[in-house]
Amino acid sequence: MDIIKSCFTNYGFQPIETPSFENSETLMGKYGEEGDRLIFKILNSGDFLRKVNDVMMTEKDSIKITSKISEKALRYDLTVPFARYVVQHQNDITFPFKRYQIQPVWRADRPQKGRFREFFQCDADVVGSKSLWQEVELVQLYDAVFSKLKLNGATIKMNNRKILSGIAEVIGAEDKLIDFTVALDKLDKIGEDGVKKEMREKGISESAIEKVQPLFSMQGTANEQLESLKDLLSASQVGMQGIEELSFIINKVSQLGLETATLAIDVTLARGLNYYTGAIFEVSAPEGVSMGSIGGGGRYDDLTGIFGMKDVSGVGISFGLDRIYLVLEELDLFPSTVTANTKVLFINFGEAESLYAMKAIKQLRAKGINAELYPDNAKMGKQMGYADKRDIPYTILAGGNEMEAGTYTLKNMKSGEQDTVQLNGVIQILS
Amino acid sequence: MDIIKSCFTNYGFQPIETPSFENSETLMGKYGEEGDRLIFKILNSGDFLRKVNDVMMTEKDSIKITSKISEKALRYDLTVPFARYVVQHQNDITFPFKRYQIQPVWRADRPQKGRFREFFQCDADVVGSKSLWQEVELVQLYDAVFSKLKLNGATIKMNNRKILSGIAEVIGAEDKLIDFTVALDKLDKIGEDGVKKEMREKGISESAIEKVQPLFSMQGTANEQLESLKDLLSASQVGMQGIEELSFIINKVSQLGLETATLAIDVTLARGLNYYTGAIFEVSAPEGVSMGSIGGGGRYDDLTGIFGMKDVSGVGISFGLDRIYLVLEELDLFPSTVTANTKVLFINFGEAESLYAMKAIKQLRAKGINAELYPDNAKMGKQMGYADKRDIPYTILAGGNEMEAGTYTLKNMKSGEQDTVQLNGVIQILS
């Protein structure tokens, strides 16, 4: 999270946090029927049944009673609270508004491996500008974060809603678009004939399949692929606009260069179809790691419309923190101690020795070296065991001899080596 | 929070986080009747009324029905979840266990100025050691945090539950102890006679008041005050033990020295009387700032007893983040921008110029300089206004001339000064 945050501010994004609670009406109806069910509702306090009439009590209709006994709910994602925030503070916000938000969300799902009832979401969005430079920056931002995490070889896949609209025009039916992209997505696995067979089964016409023939041979560089798309969608105005947008982004990114990620066109990418209006992003983990997407996002032209503020274009990306965590773990990319661990433990030999130790500890701490004293004059084995279990790399043994000489015996817990040095020496070794 | 966290790890405390939800039975009954009422309950999902029988539905008893329709609740403080955590993970934890926790808690209070339904608590505790060195360290930790926050002149007041028990013995009744300390606390305001009058009104006997006469003349250094206490409590074994503990802590702290805080004895300090068993801490803001305590804590010998794990002694302190925030604000101690703000905004003059800008931005970001491009080729005034409103200290104007010469015109937004330099010059100025 620290790495992600530092990249966000490096790119000019500012943090916001919103309350855990939203009014129920802010959330309900925004995530579909399934979503409504999975929203955690907070029971009103006090005599919450007072507002429920006796007829309703007899009916025992849980759904009907909910709105009478619960007015607040826990946030379900960061997007809707963000939209509410933008609308509410529209007069105080400087647009374009670049914000990031890393907070937990809650979902009343059955908990299982990799699915929690409370988990962190991590979003970066810009609202109030239609500039495609934002998309360019978000690709760079993905690249920066994954490079800093040493998660080299991530693929940032891009598509554009307008290209999908163009394809829908070509195949003659928007309602077949999902079936179409799902089938096309299997090209690598089941081959051209397999895909075409599936398309026919889904009711896509022979003439439509013929028209989109170029999609089956999308190969070569991004620019070559864009040329294929131009051939295919030349008759569709919206489709051509999508290609132009995608070209701009790919072109600029290629001129600026990426560190470790790869940017690729994927016309089968259709996430958030009813939501995104322009660019669509999805990030897949480095090859060889079996994990779904570790990030995604896109441009939406009407985030705040649900709250009555029209025509606010935005574009955003999110990071799948839980999955990124699992990938880092699988690839053994976490440092052995992520949090700043204690660097040195002073062994406790009694009161006078402890005071001697505490004076040194004070100096070490002032130098930013994390140090602690074992609190009790316990057996040596127990104290050493504590250092071991806590992964503390150094111990200091300072008894009567050291006190007299004004020295400290510093033990490297890994190598077992010991050095008797003055405090300056300790600071030098531990810094 | 960053400063507090860095001090915590500097002192060997490790972070833990617990889920927002606890089982209702974990929380209920732990905070008294008022607390039970203020705990936010989560409505069960699905058909939550199924488990409620028809008789209960007709009765409409909100309290009785609560446990049938709600199994989870939001954490109310960090102490009970921590106790639950220690008991649950007792076999995996290395004791003494030094943990800190900074997380929001929720209370169904009526929101008002300075009181929120969601707010952060910030605790540091050590469990599994009775060593008084922990108390010494916690005093140092308070001093370190407040000094780093530049909140100089905080007073760390200390008392000991055992001294209070000794006083109770002397006045002849434990049940009068609160009345006694409340009255004594007014010594500065209403004088010795006023205090004695109030004590008599509360039913404290004349002979008791006579016996505790030394408390009215507690003056001088900490050591002199400790001597007065010894005279007073010489007949009370528990009282003398409390004095010994307090002496140890005050002595050691004085030998180690504090940076900016003052440690003081306050025998009227009785917070958490039913909870603390040894040291009691309370921190007051620097003189002249009207604010209640900005921190407090103490030693408890039975934190985990409520969950069936006996004899685990612990000692902890908490920081009142909201109040500390208000004090810092009142004393104007916050830096002008707390979060890492954008250092430089590149003005957008069009596509070619933007690409030129983005190439420079990439270099600046790699050097850790937070930089951004205004996304649209808007009017200069609008772009400059954005930099102003965002408090961005520098802008860069790079048009055709600069592009040709490979330079950048850097404008200091405060002084209005402009310099046309190469990228290295920009990096040098902004670093």
C-alpha cells in the first residue's frame, strides 16, 4: 500500500477517505439485485421497531421491513461513495479532480478462500476532463506501481467501448455483443473454427461472422492491429472514433516507454460494458502465474449522473490488492519483514544493567534504529528465543564487564558472531 | 498518524489490524448498559426474520428481537477486539507481545462537534510481562510522539491504582474513593477548606479527612511528594507497593530524561478505576490550550479474563487522535500541506508540447518529484488557477521555443519569478 500510495502522489493524485456508512438510499439499486442483497445494513439504534406498523410485523417480510429498521449501510465499493462525494462537494472541488482512495468495503458474501466480507479496494480516478492524456498517464501509473513492486511482466490490456459498439454495428446486433466477445476470447484455446462454431450456436449470423473475419487474424504490432481494425470498422463512425482514441493512447505510451509492463490491444475486453464509455483497461499478472485480472478500469461519461450531476467525464483504474498480494507471495517478492521490525534486542540482566541498556536504547532510537529491551530478567534462553521468534537480527548483551568498560557486546543472530564495541560502533553497524 | 506509527515501531511495537465486525456476544456486556446501546449492530442478511417467532413479532420488543436478527456488530473500541485477538492467537503469539493498532471504531452516539459516529482510536499495549520497564517506556513513548509532533509542554500525569486502594483503606471505605478524588481534584480551584467541606458533604468522616491531611500539602519535587505519600500510607501494604512502583518509574524516567514532556504525580487521577490495577496515565495538552486529556492508559492484570485466559498482565496507552488534531490546529503546528502535494504542474499548450512535457514529467517522477500535466489545452488563466487552487508551488511553461531549445520555463508561483533552464536545472531546483 505504501508503494502504491507513493506512486499515486507522484502522479499528482490526492487521497480522500469517505465514511464507512452511507445512507441506504445512496447505495441501494446501484449494484443490481444481487448487490442490494449483499449490502450490509446497519440496524437503527434505540427502539427501531417503533416505526414498523403491526401489519408489517405480522407479515414478517424481511425485505419490506429492512427500510423501516435500517437507514444506514456499509459501503459496498468506492465508486458510488466517490460519486456521492463529488456531487456533494462540487463547489469546493478543483476540477479536473485527481483522487485516490484506499479503504475497506464490505459485502455480505459467504466467506471463502480469497473472498472476504471485508476487503480493501484501491482506486485512482480523474474526473472533469475528457483528455486522453489521462489514459496515457493511467497506463504509466500501472507500469510504475507494478515495476516498484518488482512484479515485472504484467500485461495492460486495452480496448475501447466505441470499438465494441462498432463491432456490434458490424455484426448487426448489440445484444449479441457479449456472446460474441466471449466466443472470440477463446480463439487461443479452441481455434478459429471452434470460435465460429460457438458464434453460430449463439445465433450470430454467417454474414456477420464473415464481416468480422479480420478479428481472427489480429496479429503483429499494435499498429498493425489498429490497421486491421480500421479495415473492419471503416463503415462505423463510432467504431472509427474508438480506434482513433486507442491509437492516440498506444502511440503516446510507446513514445514515452514503459518500464516493465506491456501494453496490448484486446478487442475481446468487455468488462463493465454498461458502465464504461471509452477506454477499457484490464491488467493480467505476469505469464506463468495463474491469477485472474489484478487490475482494471476505464472511462465513464456519467459517473455522477445517478446523483443528478450531468456530463462529468471521468476515467479511473483500480488495483486488485488481494490478488496482487497473492501474486507477490507466489513469486516470493515480499521482503522478509514488510513492517519495520525491531533491529536490536537488549538482553535484560537486572535493574542496573537495564538502566545502562535503556540509556543506549534512547540513543539508538533517536538515530531511527528500532530497539527494545527485553522487559524481564528472564533466563537467557527465553530472551534469545524471543529475539529468534520475532526475527530480530541483533541482540546486545551488556552485563557488569561491559558497564565498567562502557561497551556493548553485539551479537549477530544469524551468523552468531559477537563484537564488543562502544555505542558509536553499535550505531555504525546497525545504521 | 505517520509520526505516531514511526515512533511505535521505533519502540518495538508491531501493527495489528482486526476486522471491523465482531460477533455481537464478544462486544455485548463489555461496556455497560450505555455501551450496549451505542454498539452498531449489523442486520443479518437474507430472510433475517425467519428466526423470529410470531409471538416475538407481536411483542415488538426491539431489544429482545435484536439478538435474533443481528449476529455481528461493529467494533466499539480497540481493547476488547485486542483481548479477543490475544486469546484466539495465544499459541501463535510471542509474549511479551508489543502491539499497536490504529483503526476506526463506531459508536451510535448523536453526532456533534468533536464527537463522531466513526473515529480513529490509537492504542499501544504490551501484554505478558509485569515489568515496570514497560511503564518507563510508555512514558518515553508519549514524550517521543508529542516531541515529534512539536506539541511541546505536554504533561504526563501518573498515579497508581494501589495508591488509590491505600487511600481507600485510610479513609475507611472503598466506595467513597471516587467522591474523595473528585473533591481533592478541585484543590487548586476551591482551596483546602472548600475541598474538606465537599468531602464532609459526601459523608467522608472527619477522622478520615484528618488522616489524609498530607495530601493537601503535596508539593515540591516528585520525590518529595512520594515521601509525603509514604508518611500517609505507611500502614497500608498495598498503598506502599503502589508508591514503590511509582517511585521506580519516576526514578528511571528522570535518569533517562524526557525531551519536551513533563512527568508529574497526580493522586487524584482515577480513570478506569474498575479496570486498571497498577499504573494510571493521563496526558494533558500544553498549558494555555483548553482541551481535556489527549491520551491515557494504565496497567490491567486481567484484560483477557473475560475470554477465559487468566493472569495475562498488560499495560497500554492510547492517543486521543481527534483532540491531538484539534490541539495541533489550534497551535498552528500542521505543515501547510500534510500529504505529499504535487510540486510542479506542466501547462498544456497542445499535443506536441504535451508529449514534450510528458517526457520531462517521466524523468521528474523517476526522481521522486511529484509532477503532473494539465490534461486539457485550456486557457492559460484556467490552468494557472488550477495550480493556485491546488497549492502547487511551481508551473512549467514549455512551448515551441522551449521545445526547439530543449529547455523549460519554470515559474515560481509564489514569487512569480521565471527561469528558463534545461531539465537538469529543473530537477536541481525542485529536488
